[in-house]
Amino acid sequence: MTHVHTPAEGPPLDSADAISPQGGVLKESPLARLKDIGFWAEWASLVGLIVLIIVFQSADSTFLSTGNVEAMLTASAILIVLAVGQTFVITTGGIDLSVASVMTFAAVAFGLTYKHSSNLALACVIALLAGLAFGVANGLLVSQGKITDFIATLGTLSAASGAALIISNGKPTTVINSTLLKLSSGGIGVLGWSFIIAAVVAVIAHVVYFRTRFGTHVLATGGSAEAAAATGVRTGRVKLAVYTIAGLLAGLGAILLVSRVGAAEPAANTAYLLNSVAAVVLGGVSLVGGRGSIVGPVLGALLLTALTNGLTLLGVSQFYQPLSVGIVVILAALLSRFQK
Amino acid sequence: MTIDSTATPRTATDLLRVEDVSLSFGPVRALRDVSLTLRRGEITALVGDNGAGKSTLVRCVSGIHRPNSGVITFDDNVIHFHTPDDARNAGIETVHQNLALVEDLTVWQNLFLNREKVYGKRPFALLNRRAMKRDAAQMVSTLAVNVPAVTSRVRRLSGGQRQAVAICRAASFSSKLVIMDEPTAALGVQETAKVEQLIRRLRNDGHAVLLISHNFEQVLRLSDQVWVMRAGRCVGGRRTTETTGEEIVGLITGTIAA
Ligand SMILES: Nc1ncnc2c1ncn2[C@@H]1O[C@H](COP(=O)(O)OP(=O)(O)OP(=O)(O)O)[C@@H](O)[C@H]1O
Ligand SMILES: [Mg+2]
């Protein structure tokens, strides 16, 4: 076997990808990379998170207290789960605008099932199935119906919100269940159960994204659907699969949401939609598809949660939160233009 | 007997038979009743002016397009490829004119795209990246003069290096037929020589090769059989040993009738 690696080309084989969230290969020395704006773009979410932590911690020393860290991690769980789903979709060059509405619908379905059956497991299954169903619908509209992702998921966004209002009659359903409550209050150390669930999802997603044929096909479909198809990759099926994943994860998000709120509300969760896209952008995932990571969007979700939490802690009005999220996202998007 | 007409006699040595294949894109009739044959163990060239329909024919054979009418027989079976995967499974590998590499993926990922090596059982199979990188390095080293590291992204490669990667991929999987649509169009002198060497080696190893090229010297140098297309039709075929560059040019331009 001949190896084409030379020492000048950096670390051979697997060691290279451990360094970059994109699974790419490092060629320059670490110092040279610090001067490279592309490096900062790729790591925007991590750098941003560190900067935020430093700023908020120096402004208020309770920011990094055990209680607040636990609260932040728990609060980030839903966004992490949604962002992971969104990452798969965006990597194929699509976008899922319906994630938050589908989560709302699944939450309402969860609430109603629990109210009528008092069966937590059944309610969870129904929530996941509800998310799955909308995901499959999105996937079929995009892959078979050849409808632009933007329009298709805008349609299901509205449909899911409407369906949630219809089946709930516009009223919230209180869900009181001790096991469900533990999900958002219990945990191991600072790690709440909901955060642990989100972390497990992220780890599985990372393995799927970088270590399976499916993950490679997702990247290839986003990179060049035509080239992928020419090698026999079934790009239609890949698209169907990523929207299905996003839907299923929206269903999981619904369970976490109900656990957190203690009720299933048909209210639109538009902030979750914007933040899920924002986390992906912050995570350095290419919006045209073909490049990305799971670590990046997860860090992006943590950053956005820390931002909201820190502003609240500092007593900044709630009204400033959407504004600050918007600014952060636009900055990240600007920075991502410098990505290689 | 020799084949010197557009007629398509059925011979046991035929690997691919295209019979009366037509394909239109809306008003554009890209292929009109195209018939040609391709023998086992031979290099067959397909020539014609720009827009003659060569790439379209290639895409029909490799499962990207489905002809509106006509029959394609490969290895004695009538083929109905629904996807390029069907064609690859049947033993047809193609280097497309537009290369068909995914720029954001690395060289090794492209070489093994949709042919990934895995360990473990589906659906829990994980990529065997180490094996793929190792084999990719070997695949590339047989061809390229200036070997790109297999872990570099294709986006960073020069046009010629990309072409080399695409050719490597087509030549590396045990195929019965390797189709190359203008494989040396972007290559330097040395790389062209390497590719020609590789094409000969493929033939010597028993593969059939369908070569599309605008370089008549190359066609005369390499091929055993030449087919000529003009404006969506296959206007004639010649054994390479029995023809000349002038005759082929005449067929292409239409000054010589088949
Ligand atoms: N997908 C498509 N949609 C519409 N028209 C097409 C398509 N593909 C090819 N054509 C048309 O079909 C005709 C044949 O094109 P083709 O690419 O097969 O030519 P070619 O012989 O390969 O030419 P070249 O030597 O320039 O590569 C052209 O008129 C082209 O415009
Ligand atoms: Mg062509």
C-alpha cells in the first residue's frame, strides 16, 4: 500500500478530523490558522460562546453558578434537538421552516393523549409519530412533489399550527406527571435529564453525519445533487430522510417542551424556528448545503441560550432578546462568508 | 466480417447494443434513432461535433436519462435502468463530461461515493474510513502525475487533478464497461499520456471502453472502432484500422455519406 501523505501535509488519516468541526483537514500550523478569518468563521459558535461567558460572568458572578449552568443546559435541550434536525435538512441544501410548528402540534397531541389516557409512554409515542408524520409530509413534498423546500415547509408550518389549534380548540392542556416533571427538574449533577437526552441525540447525530453512508450521502446531496445522483445516490430518498429526521426530532422536542412548561399549549413557538436556523448558521453549516457539523450547531444552540439567559440575568428587558439574537445571527452569517 | 455500416449485426462479442434510441428534451431532439454496438474487450470511440448528442447517449447508457424509445442491450440483457446505481450494479462505470464530483467532499469520499466500505451490519454499519483512505491513495497513485492527498477536498484540486480522480473512480470498480466522456479535455501532456495508458490497460484487463473525444489523433491511436454522431443521429461507424482522420472528419461534417 502506498501512502501519499507527506509530513508537510499534516496529520494522516483520522487524527485530522478530530481537530476541525467540519471533519476537514488542517494543513497550516495552529498559529497560522489563528490569522485566518476562515478559521474564526468555522468556529464562530465556540468563540462566541466563550466571549459571552466571559462577558456575562464578569458582569454578574452568578452566571456560572451551578444553578444557573444547570438552568441554561436544561433550557438549551429543546433548541439542541431542533437544531440537530435542522442541520441535517440544511446540509442537503434545504430548510425546514416547520420545525417549531410541528413541535407545537406534537406537544398538543401529547397533551391530549395524556389527558385522555393518562399513559405517558403512549403520549410520548404519539408526539414522536406526530412529528414523524409532518416530517414525512415535508420530505415527500420536497422530494416527490418537487416543491421548493421554503414553500413546502412554509405550508406545513401553517398547517401544523392550524392543526394544533383545531385539535386543542385553542386551549392549553395541563399535564401533571411526576416522571415528566423529572425530565426537566432531575438529572445527574448539573446535567438535567432533558439536556442528557439532547446530548445523546447530538452524539448519535454526529456519528450518523460523519461515520455512516447515510451521512456521506446527506453531505453529497447538498454538495452537488447532480454529482451524487450520477454515482447512484438516491437523492430523493436522502431528502425524504432528512425531513423525516427533523420531524421526528421536533416530536422529541415537543416532549421536552411539555415537560418544561407543564402544559401543552397551541401557541406558536416562532422563536424556536428562528433560533434553530440561527444555531445552524452560528455552527458554521453552509446554507447552500454540502458542509457542516453537529458540534457547531450544538454550540450555536448553547450560545443562543446563554445569550438569552445572560441578558435576563442582567435585567435587560425581554424585548431586547430577539434583537440581540438577530444581531448575533447576522454577524455569524457575515463571518461565514469568509469560510473556505 | 467487418462492421462498416450503421447496421447493427448481432454478434456474440457485442457487449452493448444501442438500437433505434431516441430522446427529446421538449422540442430538442437530442437523439434520433441512434444505433451502434460496442464489442467486448475493445476501445470504442464516439466522435461528433458539439451538441451532436454524445453525452446524451452516454447518460442514457449510464442510467441518468431514459430514452423515449429504442432498446439498449447490455451483456445480452435488455436494460431498463431507473437510476445510475442500476447501471453501476450492472457493471457500467462512467466519467461524465461535467466530472460529477462533489466539491465539498474529499478525494477519498468522492472515490467511494455510494460504494463506501463499512464495517458492522446494516443499519448500524459504520464507515471504514481508514480502509477507504488507504485504498483511495492507491487508486490515485496509479494515475495522477501530481498526486493530490486523498484527504483534500476536491474544491482545492486543479481541473486536471479532478479529472484524474473521476477517471480513477470509474476505472477502479470491477466494471465491464468504462465510459469516458472527454476524459483528457482538461489534462496536460503528461496526464493525457497517463490516461491513454490507463485506457489501454483497462482494455488489456478485459474491460470494454467507450471513449468520447474531440482529439482525432487520440481516437485513431487508441480505438478499435469509431462511431460518428451528427445532429442527434449516429451517421456511421468504421473499424479504426480501415479509416483515416479525413474520412472521420467527412462523416462528422456530412461531406461524406455513411
Ligand atoms: N438536460 C437537457 N435539457 C435540454 N437539452 C439538453 C439537455 N442535455 C442535452 N441537451 C441538448 O441535447 C443536444 C445534445 O447535447 P450533448 O450534451 O449530448 O452533446 P455532445 O455531443 O455531448 O456535445 P459536446 O461535444 O459539446 O460535449 C444539445 O442540443 C443540447 O443542448
Ligand atoms: Mg458532451
